Amino acid sequence: MSPDPLPDPFKDLDPAQTVRVLPRHLAGPGPAQPETIWPFPFEDGWHLHQGIEGMVFAISPSARLWTRFAPKPEERSQGTWTIGMNHVAFGSRAWEITFDATTPAEVLLDVHTELLDLYLEDRYSDQDRLFEDTTAAQEVYTPLLTRGWGHTIKTDGTQTFLTPEGLGGVHHRYDTTGSDGLSWRAWGGSPSEPYWRARFSAGAPPCSLRPSPPHWSPPNRCIGR
């Protein structure tokens, strides 16, 4: 007589119940709400603007660093989170980072927090890391290798890092000669049909891609919530 099958822990979940989902990059988008993504001190000169069709902007006091959320629920990506840095206020763009709206909220919060830290460092010092970040590329991918990610390198000036289960990756163009302007790409899910994608133009601070510390623990929530 075969033993009774184990009960499905995800069956008949209460709407208010949450579960812990790992790995983090497959945890689903979570709440796509600016107040949970943007750590900016709006009481200290940051500006919040509401655009058309649900678009929301946040702009730094210098009007050089900005970010926006443009929801498009009819698309697979559900819209985009875009971060940009201008050479001068409202001037030409120095670099841009774009995330699908399906990107886990924790990843978005990490990147915005890292860039806010750089902004504050630059504001109160003579540094300019938002334009000239000295973070070496190996600081981004060394933690991946120490956690068992695979690594392939090509003679076309690109290298790719894949998670052990193959459901996530980081692509780096270390030779920008003749490139499409993208320096880094990251995704969660299958490379051919990812759940979410992130794209970093040349000039974007490499430190914004650094993984969270190994002790970091994501909040409890269900896939897709």
C-alpha cells in the first residue's frame, strides 16, 4: 500500500497568507508601487510627479538623477521602471537603466537605494561616482562565481553568467567597440523567455548591479503577488 501523498502547501492559501520564496530573482514582481520601490527623501527636496496613464516620476533636487514608472498592464513586461542620469539638469542623458515592471520589487529597491547612496555621497563630497564609478567589473561578478554561477566568455567581447539552475543570468559586454550601447543585461527565468529583464547602458554605475549581501533575506510573499 503506497503512503498518502504529502499535502500541497500552496493549495487553498488564505489571501492574507504569505510564503517565503527563494531564489529571490524568481519570487515574482511583488507590489509595483513607487512607495515600496523608491527610498528617496521627498521631505528633503526630491520631487514626485504624476503623469498621464498612471506614469509616476521622481526627480532629485539637482534635476539630474530621475526615475519613472510607466505601467503597461496589456504587455508581457507590465511596463517599465526607468532610471536616468543627465549631464546637466534636464539636459542630455549620461546613462540609463531600464527594468521590466515584472522585476521583483526587492531588486528594484536595492538598485534605487544604491544609486541614492551614490547621489548623497556625491552631493556632500567632491566625488562624482554617478558619472565616474570606479567599481571594477569583477566586483559585480565575483560574488556570482563564488555562489556557483556558470561562466562563459566569447571573443566578441561579451561574457555571460548563469545561475546554477539556469533560470537567471547576467550578460556583460566588456568590449564596447561597435556595441549597441548596452553594457550589462540581467534577467530572471529562461534566457529565451525571461520573467523579467534589466538593461544597463554604458556609463551606468557598475556598483548598482552588485548582488545583495549573502545574509540578506527577502520579505515573505507569494510568487506573483
